[in-house]
Amino acid sequence: MNVVDLFCGCGGFSKGFLDEGYKILAGLENFKPAVKTYQYNIKAPVYVEDIKKVPPKLFDNSIIKNEKVDILIGSPPCEAFTKAKRIEENPLDRLYKDRTGRLTLEFIKYLEYFYNKNNDLIFVMENVPQIKELWDELERLFSNIGIEAYLNILRAEDYGNPSIRARAFISNIKLKPKKLNKKIVVEEALKDIPKDAPNHEIKKLSDKKKELISKLRWGESLYRFRGFKKVMHNWIRLHPKKLAPTVKGKVRFIHPYEDRLLTVREQARLMSYPDDFIFFGGREVQYNQVGESVPPCVSRAIAEYIKKYE
């Protein structure tokens, strides 16, 4: 089955489908370091442009050459919907007035185009759980193009992710992937990383920083600041016997036993990326790519589940 990935980022969503034997026709993404990561690991072409400037027909004709699309996946930016940031008070304004929120409408535009070409198409759109506050409106928009949509809240740790991550996956089928019997904790996730593994360079810290983090116990953080609705934490000392907190683009973790930050490779392990998945760009950009992606273990579980609809 053929897959197209919108807002494809570094490729976490596509990776799971690739592992399950699907053909990735192409991605669409405008952030060039993420594009390089995607192309290297997914081995599929990417249309490098702002989606608002690329009509679906142009994407279809120029990059996938009108091949049949069986699965449309994508992760429109979530900033307009997450409560971690100041967002529009009116939920509808988050979708229609916020610049990033409106990108969800671009996904729906692509969905309408490809669904009209193939009524058997399956779509899966990922976002933060708070998008459910817009569910009535989203349900109406999907209904307008002839699609009955379902809101599925999946927890990544149920599918082998070593960090906590709840996400909404909106689709035109009910998603019930098979859960694993056990959780993978930090200690297990970080073990046996080869010293020469890619993206495994340790960030140098000042002696003062090292002294400060040496005093942190498991679960404590070096930095605390007030977010929109709650106190946020960063530079968190991980507990080896527990799941890691949610991996985000700008969140950094301290090793459970060593007085240093996790490397990009270790952070990628917390998001279920294999060691041969290589990230490009500067180190901070690499961290962000990891934190802003769909964990491959989750997309793999979804991809495996979708096979029953082949």
C-alpha cells in the first residue's frame, strides 16, 4: 500500500509504515534539516515547501506522478492547540485565526483531493489530545467531504515507547493497535549504546553546571519556569526505573547516573528510534526533530493494525 506523509518532519511517522512493508511515495515538509533526515532514513522524495504554496494537484502531478495513494498520514503543527502555550480562548479561533492552527485545514484540503481519487483511502492525522476541544468542528469538516472520522487517543508507552506521550490520532477507521504487555523504562532504553553510535556526542558543560546537576536527585530538574498554565521543568534527572517524562523539542534530560545531558542518540532511544536512524542539522535542531516527531513504535503499531483493511 502506498503512503503519503504531510508535515513529515524527520520521518518518525513514515518510519513505522516503512518497517511494516508499506511503500512511502513521498513526504511534504518545509524545514530543510528535517528533510535531509527524512530523505536519508526513509529513502523517499520530499516536496520541500510551505504546504500553503503547494496545491494537492501540483504535489500529485510533480512528485508522486499520480500514483494511487492508499494511506495519507501527517502531523500538522500542534502549537495552536497545546495548553503548554498561550492559545486562543475560543477553540474555533485556534483553527481559523491562528497561523499554525490553519495548517490543519491544509491537511483536510489534501485529504479531500486524494479521497476523491480513491474512496478506499485511509487517513491518520496526529496531534495533541487537546485538539478534542475542536472535535465538533473537525467532525463537521470531515463530514463535508464525505468522511466519517474518529478521534483516537493513544499512549505511546503502551506500544514500547520509553517516555510518556499521549497523542490524538484522527482517522476514518477506529484505531485499536495491539498493546505490549510491559513498559520499557529509562534504564532499559539507554543500555548498550555503542560509543561510536551516530548522534551520540556528549555536550560539554561548564564545571559550575556539572556541580549543579550533580546535586539533582532522580526526578528533580535544574530549571523551572512558569508556563501558560503550569510550572514547566527542564534539565530533568531521569529515574532509571520509570518511564521518562514526555520528550519535547526543547526539553533536555540529565542521565540517571552520570552528570551530563543525554545525547541526541539517547533522547532518540526514549522515542523508540533505532540507532541506525541518523539525524542531521545542528545538535539543537536534532534534539528538536526527535521531540517533535511521532515515535516509530507507535506508527508501526498503527501501520500493523491498518493491514486488516487491505
